[in-house]
Amino acid sequence: MEEILNWHWWMYAAILLFIIEIFTPGFIVACLGIGAIFASLTAYIGFDLDTQFISFAASTLLSLFIIRPMLYNKNGAIDKIKTNDEALINRKARVTEEINSNENSGRVSIDGDVWRAKSSNSEIIQENEQVIVVSINSTIVTVKKI
């Protein structure tokens, strides 16, 4: 039976840390796994235990401060999903009550929800016309004709 060498233990630790990373957010445990891989390589080359720990610490810190921020910037480049009122901007709506800024009246329907509305340029918009939502202020949507 072959004896388990020091570099094996580091590799087992790396595999275990990567498995744990699957269940944790933030890529921190994976940085420890990267450190364990470098320590395993250091042990395989034949360096002593102190050098292996230094290699582990240095590569963990480097991956924590270099690789982790790069991954977060890559994910940050993806457009965030719009929710709540933000999701209504640039959506089409149907006028259910004539929009007249002089009389402070008007309502639009968006996906079955009725919103109080005003025109973006103070024009009168007739009932059943299609409009697009420009902005939202509290519960009042500002719209313009398509």
C-alpha cells in the first residue's frame, strides 16, 4: 500500500473546500481551495511544511484580492433585473380614461393594473390610445403617445 504524502492532504483539502464552496456564497471558500492547490504543488515539488503554509497563505490572499473582485465585476456587468416601478418604465399601456393635464384626469392600464396618468408634454390623450410609460412619481405614471 502506498503511503499518503503531504501533497495528497493538501489536494484532499482543496477538493473538500471546492465542494463546500458549492453550498456557500461569495467565493471565499474557493479562495482557500486555490490556496490549498498551490500548497499541494509546493509540497509535490518537495518544499518543507513552513514553505507550504506560506504558499497557502500567499495564494489564498492573492486569489481573495485579485480573482474574487474580477468575478464580481464580471457579474456586475450584467444588467440588473428591473423590479417594482422600474419595470414599468418603457412599457406600453392603454388609456382607460382620457388624459387631460388641465383637468388633472387620466388613467392607464398596464397588465390589468390601472394607474393614474399624466401626459409628458401636457397634450390630451384620448381613451383607448396606446402610450408608453416615461417615468413614475409615486402612484402617477407619466406617459407619451406612441
